[in-house]
Amino acid sequence: MKRREVTFGGLLALLAIGSAGSVIGSALPAPDLERGRLVYETNCAICHGLDGNGRGMARHHFETPPADFRTGKFKFRSTPSGSLPLDADLFRTITQGVGRTGMIPQVHLDEADRRDVVAYIKTLSPRFGREEPQPPIPIPSTPDRTPEFMARGRALYFDAGCADCHGEGGKGDGPSARELTDDWGNPIRPADLTRLPRKSGPKPEDLYRTIGTGLDGTPMPSHADALTPEEIWALVAYLWGLPPKSEWANLGTLVDEEIVGFNVEKRHRQPLPPRGSPGPGAPAGSRKR
Ligand code: HEC
Ligand code: HEC
């Protein structure tokens, strides 16, 4: 199949096949926190910091700073703005990574290890101990991506203020794009919507979710109250057509502009002992710290 023939619905079907079996079910064993800590210390702390402050020793290699887990604010959620994420959201981010950043898909970890590390990163913020995540925003099924629907999306892109930040052509260069910062004081730019892969994932639903929930801790606002579901879908239909054909070739590749970071990450990653082998409290010498 030629890439440019990948359609809205067609890609959805492909991805549905690809992701089958990697969803968090309800009948799974309780997560192993101790194992999660080990996974974190050997695979994540290098960037996210031992205590989750986002200031691991490799952080300097990345234009986009690693997430700070201590505040419990997460960009990539299915839940409304301001809410904690679901476990499934964290699992999804860890599994698919964050496109075009140092956060590569952590698929070198098996599913159980990814679930355990989800449980562990939740211990890094006190919010998880006192709050429950809100229910995810509903995502109704995709309407047909007709030329009229896309044109409506284009009009909304300007009417809803997206162009102010993301720019007329979607390149992230709108008049309000300058001097934006995230909640941690780092400079941040509106996404270049003509580039792929996107941070929140490759599916139309991922775009819908981003627009609906916003990206907490960044200037990207939630539009769930300002726009109807149909309007959000119209925007998605418009945004879907923005990346030129050459960008579709980037989907599914790990190699990106932060390839240096990727190599650094590989070099520093410590091997994870097999499950059930001596962990932290083990006799001296059995585990490198
Ligand atoms: C090579 C550096 C690196 C490593 C290793 C790494 N991350 Fe990340 N991670 C990042 C960066 C950079 C981001 C920020 C992406 C962004 O905000 O656009 C991020 C973002 C995240 C997010 C999204 C936070 C949000 O706001 O929704 C989660 C969750 C996450 N990482 C978990 C992990 C876990 C768990 C591991 C280990 C299994 C890990 N990361 C390993 C660099 C890394
Ligand atoms: C106040 C400025 C601002 C406005 C208004 C705004 N955005 Fe954003 N948007 C951002 C920033 C900043 C980011 C990047 C966040 C990040 O990288 O962590 C972003 C990210 C995104 C992403 C994520 C892209 C990816 O890689 O996953 C999408 C999609 C998006 N915006 C669409 C929209 C749409 C559609 C609108 C209008 C309904 C809109 N934005 C309005 C600032 C804005």
C-alpha cells in the first residue's frame, strides 16, 4: 500500500489490529510496585530524575524537557483538563512514546513491566493518593471526512483561535506563539501541525482527544466546553490534511530529529534483571546501584 493511500478510516483499522492485546484489561494482577521502582530506576530516571523531577542527568540532550511527575499534571490524558490521567493513559504514553521527543516508545519493556512502572510513577506525586481521575471525555465516532467537513474545520481553525498560536498554515508560528512557557517555566512552542509523528499519537482520535482535553501544564487549552463534538471532528478532519505526503513517511519510525537523544538513552540504559530475581533488598554486590 502506498502511504498516501492511507485514509482516515483505513489507518484506524490498521492501528486497531496493531494495538489489539496491548490494552489494560480489568482482570490483570495487581501491579508490583517494587518491580515498578526497579523498572523506573533502570529505564526512566536517567531522563525523568530519581524522584521524578524531570531533571535526570540526560535531560540536557533534549529540546523538550522530560516530564516532571511530582505535580501530577499530565499532558496526555483522556480525562478532562485539570484531572489526573487514567492508568491506561500513562500506559499508552509509555508504550507509544511521545512523537519527535526523547520519549521513545518503551516497548523494550514487557507489558507487565510497563504496568508496574505506571503504578510506580503514580507514587511520585501526592495527588494520586488523594484524588481520583475524572471519567474520560466521550469521543463519538468519526464522521466522514468530506471536502465540506474539512472546509468547516478550516474555518473553525481560525474562528476558535487555533491560528493565533499555531499560525495560519499550522506551522506553530502564530502571533501568540512567542514567549510561551509551560507550567514549569520552560519555553514552549505551539506544535507544528504540519509535522508527523504527532506527540499524542497517530490516530484521528488522538487529535480529537488533544483538542478536547488540552495538554495540561502547557498553553494548549481544552476546547471541550467551547466546541461541540462535531466541531472538534471538523477540526480533526482539517488537521489531518495538513502534513505533506513526505511527513507520512515519518510515522512508525523511531529515528527522528532527537536521534542523538535516542542513542544516549540506549547507552545509559541499565539491563533489567528478570522478574523474580533478587531486587533492591538483595545482598550487597548482587545489584548495581
Ligand atoms: C531519553 C529520555 C527519556 C526516557 C529514558 C524516558 N522518558 Fe518519558 N519523557 C521524556 C520526555 C522528553 C518527555 C516529554 C515529552 C513532551 O512533553 O512532549 C517524556 C514524557 C513522558 C510521559 C508523559 C507525561 C505527560 O505529560 O503526559 C510519561 C508518562 C513518561 N515520559 C514516562 C516515562 C517512563 C515510565 C519511562 C521509563 C520506562 C520514561 N518515560 C523514559 C524523556 C524520556
Ligand atoms: C495559547 C496558544 C494555543 C492555542 C490557542 C491553541 N494551541 Fe494547540 N498547542 C499549543 C502548544 C503550546 C502546544 C504544544 C504543547 C506541547 O508540545 O507540549 C499545542 C499542541 C497542539 C496539538 C498537539 C500536537 C501533537 O504533536 O500531538 C494539537 C493537535 C493542537 N495543539 C491543536 C490545536 C487546535 C486545533 C487549536 C484550536 C482549537 C489549538 N491547538 C489552540 C498552543 C495553543
